Amino acid sequence: MPGSSPSPVVFGYNNPMNPRIYLDYAATTPLRPEVRAAMDPYLTADGFGNPSSLHADGQQAKRALDTARDILAGALGCQFSEISFTSGGTESDNAALVGVMLANKPRGTHLITTQIEHEAVTETARFLETLGLRITYLPVDEFGIVSPQSVADALTDETVLVSVMHANNEVGTIQPLREIADIVHARGAWLHTDAVQTFGLLPVTIDALGADLLTLSAHKIYGPKGAGALYVRSGIAIEPLLHGGGQERQRRAGTENVAAIAGFGEAVRLLLPERDAEAARLTFLRDRLWSGLSERIPGVVLNGHPTNRLPNNLNFSLPGLDAETLLLSLDRTGVSASSGSACTSGSIEPSRVLSAMGLPDARLKSALRLTLGRGTTEEEIDRTVEILARIAERLSCVKN
Ligand code: PLP
């Protein structure tokens, strides 16, 4: 109707207009309404200034960046100047690996990472290989854990950086980072960690983890897509990926995405006081989901560590069934789930992470990842058990 305002958008999966069950919070999370409200001023005529401009309009935008940076620095327990904003987790991972390795060639040309990192790290490491750098990809055990001893064994005098993720996005396994950090530092190298999956669920501070560089992404914590941050310990030289203006203390050229960064800051501010209680709630729901599934579905088997895993992550296999068929059946029944691994042109590749854990073929082919979040309810969990049990039974009958 001309002149009428558009109907308000209803956010979240917990609303009567959207009866689907969303269990893919590791892929992305819905924007919190409060976060959207915090972004609004910078998307309208009132707060559109360029934060690099010296006039009042620019300085208003600059204050939004300062506020967000302050919130992130407070959350991580680091200095304000050690946070750079980026376009997301992928850019932060690229900037950490490429930036440190290129800027510190006189220190050495060896990078250590693991076989189970997110593609934003592994593909960047592969790119660095093409530039002549030496990369070690550490194996993991059957639970997806990187042994600190394997890090110690791989370190050489040439090692500049070690990149080990805080927790894995597919199986949720949490790494013994502090122990790894001490080993890395004893050999004079630096530790980068991708904390994209943990920041919303676990305490993440620079001191506790011992990281020298750390990656965050806003859209995994109910913030907007296209915003992230990289913590770089003061004193570590880093070559920027993007050259141009002097934004972000010369570490990342380009006018900042002010609205998204303001939203990122607000998402973090809202998260911190709620994080522990929400993690406990999700652990309870995750455990209820697992006991329901293991009671109802014969042969279902957990992937990843039984206890040392993210509170919201359940990754399991239904040997004999096919992950893609399971996912499509779940989707048709109104459940958004994931196999955890990349989907290439509509077909699911066997997961790199589960392969590195040495799982047999039948488990690789039938792995599902269900990840819970703020909108997940007990009722949804019970409904999911029912739905998946029925799908598994039907598919087993068809097969036999
Ligand atoms: N690192 C991890 C562990 C992730 O799970 C993701 C997203 O799935 C990324 C990095 C990439 O983050 P973004 O989507 O913000 O680029």
C-alpha cells in the first residue's frame, strides 16, 4: 500500500510464523533484534559518515568503531589497539597466516597447522605453499584432538607460526590450546587460533588460551554476516592483505563496514553476561538429543570427543545410511541440519575432518551435524528425535 510502512520482520526461529526447526547454528545464526537496532543508525542518513573523516559526521561513525573495539578488547582481555576489524572469519584467518608469514620471512619460512582446520586456514596454508613456504599439517586422534607432543615434534628453528583452531566446526572437539601455546612459545614461535566456533559458547580470553593471534566472526554469535575481527599481539609484524588507506592501524585498508561492526560489538556485549548460562542450557539440550537418538536409532554412533566438545554440537553417523538422503529427508520434514562438510555442486564430499580422524567409510558417508542455539527448545529437541528416528527407520527398511 503506498505510504504504509513495511511489515516488521520477525527474527529468530522461535516464532510461530516459522515452524521449521533450525539445527545449523554452527553455519550461521539469526541476527538478534537488539543487534539490528544497534546497526540501524549507521545505515540511515543520521550516521552515514566515513570514520576516517575529521568532521563531526565522520567522528560519530568513528565512535561506533571505538565502542565495538572497546567491547571486543574487554571480552578478550587485550589492548584496544590489538583488535582489527575485517570482513569475517575467513579474512581474519587469511590475514593472520599470510600477514605473519610474509612480514616475518627473516625469522623463518615454516608454518605448522592441522589437518582439521577450517578451509579458511587450510586453503590459505596451501596458497602459502605455492609461494615456497614449508607447511606441516598435523594429524589428529580418533576424537579430533591435536596432541601437544606432535606440535613439539614439528617445531623447528624455522617455525614462525602455529595455527590450531580452538574448537572444530564439524565435530566440536576442543583443543588443548594452553598446553600447545606454552610449547610454541618455548621455541620462540607464535600461536594463531581460530575461535570462530567457541567465542559464543566458551570463555575466550587471550591469557587463558595463550594465543598471539585470534580470529572471530560476527555471524556465528547472532551478529551480522560480513564482519569479523583479528587480534594481533602488540609487537607482531603483519603484512596487510589489502593495501590502500591507513585504516585499522595500517593493518587493513578500506573504509570500515561501520553498521556491521557496530552490530558485532553489540552482539558481543549482549553475549558476555549470558554465555555461561546459555552454554549450560545447550549442553542439557544436546545431551537430551543424544540420549533420545541413541535410544531410538540402532547403531547410531557419536563422532568427536564424548565430553571435550562444544556445548551445542552433536555430530554422529548412522552407518549404512547416506548423509545426503538423510539431510534431504530432514529438510523436507522441516529440520535444517548439516553434514558438517562441504557441499560441492549438490553432492556431499566425505568430510576432511572425519577422514583425518580415521573413521571408516560407512561413518564418513552417513555423518550428520546438528548444532543448537538460542532458539532451540526442549520441544524442538524431542520433535527432532522423533523425526530422525522415523526417517532412519524408513530408510533402513527401503535399503533392506
Ligand atoms: N573458521 C571457522 C572455524 C568457521 O566455522 C567459519 C565459518 O563457518 C569460518 C572460519 C569462516 O568465517 P566467515 O563465515 O565469517 O568467513
